[in-house]
Amino acid sequence: MPLYEESECPYIQPQLTCQEHGRPDRDYQYWRWQPHDCSLPSFNATLVLETLNRGQFVSMVCLVHRIILENAKSMKTDGHFDVLAIKKNKDKLPPFAIGEGEKDCNLFSGKWVWDESSRPLYEESECPYLLPQVTCQEHGRPDKDYLYWRWQPSDCLIPRFNASLMLESLRGKRMMFVGDSLNRGQFRSMVCLLHKVIPNEAKSLHKIDSFTIFTAKDYNATIEFYWAPFLLESNADHPGKHRVPDRIVRKDSIDTHGKHWKGVDIMVFNTYIWWMSGRTFKILNGTFDDNIKEIADVPTDDAYRMGIENLLRWIKQNMDPKRNRVFFTSMSPSHAWSKEWGGDPNGNCYNETKMIEDPNYWGSDSRKSIMQIIGEEFGKSKVPITFLNITQLSMPRRDAHTSIYKERWGPLSPEEKANPSTYADCIHWCLPGLQDVWNELLFAKLFYP
């Protein structure tokens, strides 16, 4: 597809608008140059505003103007010069931001658009950092339609993800995803989006206890994941052995893990699914080392609120709004009961290859009371927190789960072989896939808040 549409750029001179002047074909617009031994860096509108010859100048203006608000740009002729004037007040922008987002744009309200030209953002086979729990094509998924959907906000465009800009902004810095396996999926997605522009000898990934660390050596930058499904200390904190019959969280224990997050420049938190084990939750007063443990069953909503209050306390004490950015990803929907969208009463996401059509669908496993708690508590924070509200836009994507197309921990039982839906994973997502969109939205909010 062309990098911009002729009709959407008002700065093209009539001598160059071939479509407007009747050219019947469009094939000339769809050719991309590919060097033999390398890839061209993605074009970044923000980094390039140089003086060029007239034809290149007009082309450059069309490439960059879409990311500039209408009241922050103007075009004029001054003597022999055509000038695109850009107003930008960096003093009002948060750290890492390079421009302002459109004020009337809600990135999280829109629709899914079929797009074979720009999706997927990378190939499963070309990213060696994906875990076998998410490589659906490798594990036999027969369809590929789930790969070709692009999220389109109703009133604006999502800036194109630019790996070079992201890495340059992370030079000498740390970015960390903290939370559960869903946040780990978003972390792996981010690594796959970035690694292509880094030479093989200049990147690495290794694990240390609860950390998984991707290093871009030439940038002295790291993108990290830290396993803490509740954010607070719990009996499920071991990064590999965390299947426990009764989940217990220690009250007011954010610093147990939080001491490992200090000094990070960009934090991306999530926590939800591990709390949802019933209407009540076990909270430990004291420590896990106490001989006699005082454990109370409290309403799950109250337990979750306590966790969020702890997180906000840690953010207030450790994050500097002049230097740091904090993100929180909302609950990721699961699709365990197809009867909720009018399907098989005994089914789930297994064999689902199309989206849910109802734009207002909301599954029962995504508690609206939790969304309310997040809104109430985040509203009290004096440190800005960017809320990545991915829940509603992800809700239709019953088609994008790993289902049965992933590595299994053990052999299948006769019952499972007879009925694959009994072991389908309707929580986690195939990669590439939906979580790449979450990172496109993170990218947009980081650079154009």
C-alpha cells in the first residue's frame, strides 16, 4: 500500500496528483524497494524534517503532516522557499513524548479492519524469541485469518510502529513489563517488533530468577519482563512452578517485588486473571515464614483494590513524572464459554476462526467491578498513569487465542483426544497477533500522549 493517500495530503501540487487527474491504474504505488543484503529502516516522520528539492519536499510534507495536529502546522511561501511550520511545546510533553496526540481521538474505540498489506507485523518463523506456548502456526493451526486484522480507531490513525525510534528512545534506559503470563506475551511481542533492526551479534535474551531480559547492546538498552502475577508477594511467585491449589497474597507486600523495579524508566504493569479464583480471596497477614499463619478470606474486589493501592503507593515513591512513564494494561478477556456469544452450550474458543460480531459483547469473565476499582484508584494518583484500555477492543477476538495450537506440558488424556475443547487455552493469545496491537497502542501513547 502507498505510504499515504493522495487525497489525504492537502499539500501536493496539482502537477503531481496523478489520480486526481485521471490516471486509471494504481500499480505504480505498490512497489517497495528491497536492498539485497539488508532492510531499509522504517520511515519516521518525526525524525526527518530536512530541506529537500521541491518534489522530495512535497513528498516529505505528506509523510509527516498526519502526525501533526491541525492547529500546530501551517504551509506558506516565503520568497524562494516553501515552508512547513510546526509548533511544538516540549515543556508540556511527558518523558519520551515527541508530539501530542489528537485531543478528540480515543485510540481504544474503533473497529477491526482486514489488512493483508501491513499485517502481520512480523512472521512467527522470523522471531526466535517467541515461546512455544504462543507459536500457533508451528503447532499446527490450519487457518491464518486471525493474523490480518488491524485495529482502526474511529476518529484518528494509530502511528506506525517504528522500531528504530523506540530503540533510540530507549538508549541507555530500561523498559520493564511486570505481571503475569499475559504481560509476558506482550513483552515477547515487543521484543519481536524490535529485534529485526538489531544485528544478531548485538542482541541477547537471558533469564535470571523472575527476570527475562532482552538486551540491545549497541543501544545499552534493555526490555525486561518480571514475573509477579499479583504484583504483591504470593505463594505463586516462582517463575516456573506457580500452580498452587489455594492462591494466597501477602497483605501490603508490594516492596517484596518492587525493590527489583527501581531505576526502570518505563514500567508496564498488569494484574487481573490470577485474582479471579472466586468471590473471595485469601489474604495473609504477617509473613509466609510465620509458623502460625493468619489468613483471611476477603471479597475478591476488596483484595484487588488493596493490590492496586499498594501499586500506587510504590509508583508515588519510586516514579518521577519528569523522568519516568508508567503504563497499566487492562484485563485481557478470555473466551471459555461460547454460549455467551450464542454458540455451542458446551464449547469455547476452540475452532473459532471469526470474531464475535456484536460490538457490545462483554464476557462474564471480565468483571466490570474491577474496571471501576481501577478507575477510582487511578483517579487518586498524583503520578500520571497511562491506562491501556485493551479490554473492549480485544473482546470480539475469540479467534485469536492459542486454543490447542501450543506446546503441551504433558500427554493428552483419552478424554482430551476425543474432545479437544477440553484442553483449549482460551486465555493466552497467538503471536504474532492481537498483542502486537496492544504494543502499537503503547507505542502511540508513549510518543504521542
